Amino acid sequence: MIDLTSSVLSLWESELSMRSASPVVDRLTVRELPQSDRPRERMAALGSQNLSAVELLACLLGRGGSGESVLTVAQRLLAKFGSLSGISAASVEELSQVRGVGLAKACQLKAASEIGRRAELSAGETATGRPLETVEAAGRAARRYLAGRKKEHFILLLLDSRHRLLRVAEVSVGTLDMSVVHPRETFREAITASAAAIILAHNHPSGDTAPSREDLELTRRLTEAGRLLGIPVLDHLIVGAGKFLSLRNAGFIEES
């Protein structure tokens, strides 16, 4: 059976793409479009899940600028960054440099992205009915927070005695440095949360999950501190581009 809704949306997007190539349509505002073609009206009628990426961006941006349609600005963003995830990963400065966006709209886009990220993180944190029994489960929890970050973020997955996720704590942002990621600061978070164990995690913005010498030395120091405090470090996860590395599985953390 043919999915008529998907077919209609595909035809509409094709038509929009063809029309946006015209300099005449570039000057059309959303108000000049037929009522049924306006992004907000389509969202109200069809639901957000049935809108294209261009339409969703148009709803966020609100209006275009300098005589341009907001749909044209939305298409320019997608062309510049390649996808919604690319837009989400871009900085406010990068977004604001796109013609028709500017600082205010760039902040709107980043706010929407951050709301989505926090909502996904919150969903992961509150799903504590089952413990993080596998490396894959811990990796998914870490990636919810770290995926797409342009700077190194060092976080803790704070676990209870059944290895259920209590919460995620961010310890530092920037290149890992032992003066910043100090055992005192790290385990203060664990003690405050009454955590029974922790999993360390950080991202490599380059996408390469190979551990550096600093990564390994930091892991060693924090693992030793955890043994002294009775809060074991179960693993250290390095998140890269669509993947992660477990230092325990790689043999860099000894079994307790």
C-alpha cells in the first residue's frame, strides 16, 4: 500500500526545492504562501513528526530577513551544515554567520538543540528501573550527553548499589588536565550523590576514540582514589564519532 502522507510530503518538498531556486520565490514570505503550505499551520494540522527539516527550522526561526522567506534561510542552514545534527553541533558564532540568521536566531536554534539534548538525557536518567548491566548500556548513557560536543567534556555516571544511574555529573569542559579533573573534585560529586560506584566518560571531538597518555594516567589516578574511598571506578568510556571505547574492555583498568 502506498503511504499517501509520505508521498505528498515528498512532492511538497520537491516543489519547495524547485521553487526556492527561483529568485522570485526567494523574496516570498511565509504570509505570501497558501495557508496550507505555511510551516506552523502544517504543524498544527499534521503534527511536528510530519514536517520536513526545512519546515521545522522555519518554525524555530519564525521569519526570514531582508525580503527573504524563512524557508530559504532554513534551506541555507541545511546546505551549510548538512543536516539537523550538523546544525545542532554548530556554535552560536557559526550559526549567526549564515545569511539571514544573526545572533538572535542562532541563540534560538542552540536553545532548541539544548532543550532536546537535556530532554533525552533526562529520559535516560529517569529510566532507572534497570541497572546499567552492560558496557553498551553505559555507552548509550554517555553518548546521550557527549555526542556532537566540540570541546572535551569529562562526566561521571553516578550509580547506586545496583548499578542504576542516579544522575550524570559534569566535572570539566576543555582538554583533560589533571589539575582540573582532580580526584577531590571528581569524588566530591560521587559522595554528594551517595554513589556506590562511578563510570568515567569523556569525548574526543576529533572522533578518534584511541586513549591518550593523559587519558590513561588520569584513569589510573582516579581508579586508585576510588579504591581508597570505597567508590569503585567501573570503567572509563571515550566517546567518538558514532562509537565509544571502554578502557576496561581494552585492558587498561584492572578488575577490582
